Amino acid sequence: MILLALWRRGLLGRIDREKLGYFFGVGGDALALSRQYPMWRILGVLRLLVDLRYARAVGRWLEYRMNLFDGAEG
């Protein structure tokens, strides 16, 4: 479900190696918070795969985070 939600919002085309690294907690500075507390840990992975409504909400949140990372918001 989450891949469908991200695809509909157009986020799959905007993901690059650096953003995936921060999401999974690899790469970047060794002391960065994304290494200690990666984003995937706070999301219910099983729920993302099953619940479309939750996947849409997470998709909106990830879009906001991507915009902050790219400097488009904030």
C-alpha cells in the first residue's frame, strides 16, 4: 500500500540515495540522529503494507519531510 501511496503523490521519482540513507539510518554523519533513530523505526511497517488510509497519511508526512530536505518548505 505504501508504494502505491508514494507513487500517487509522485514521491518515488524524487527519492535519491541520500534520502534513502537517512530513512534507513545508513550514510551521513555517524552522530546524526537519523543514524540513531532512523525514520523507518517509528512507522508501523506491517500496517503500512495493509492499511491504505495509514499509508496515505504516511505518504503525506514523507512528502512534507522530502520538501523540508529539499528546501521547498520551512
